[in-house]
Amino acid sequence: MSDILTKDDLRQFGLLLINDLRKIVEKAEINEKDTIHPEWLKSRVVRKLMDMSPGSLQNLRVTGKVRFKKVLGSYYYNKQDLSNLFSEDK
């Protein structure tokens, strides 16, 4: 006897698959927070913590005041360099 798949079967399978993928992504995001090196912060985190615009952050990068890394289109900034910006005696 052969089983026949219907559109409803495929739709239900798709919904189950999407739900499983969401769980995997959520779990990966939680684990990622534990494994990312805390000395490097993503651009949006830096902007939020320091309450600065993307342009201001780009200025720091271009002038060489902070070290950065570009990984797959995202910029990461050195946390120590950002701290030193405000602790330097001038």
C-alpha cells in the first residue's frame, strides 16, 4: 500500500520544520553569547552602550582611535580601546 502525500501534509511538515529551525536558532543565539570573546563588541552594541551614531563610530574607526575587525560585513570593536577613549589623561 502506498502512502500519498497531500498539500496539507507538506504544509504541516513545513510548519514543524520552521518551528524546529527557530528553536535551533534561539539556542545558538544563547550559546553564542557565552562563546563570543567579550573583548570584541559588535557595532550595534557599542552604539547602544555609548549612545553614539553610526557616523561617530565610523569616525573612531577611520581615525584609528579604536581597533576593529570586519567579519562577514559586521564590524567588531575592541572593548579595551573603547574604555581607553574616556580614561586617557589629556
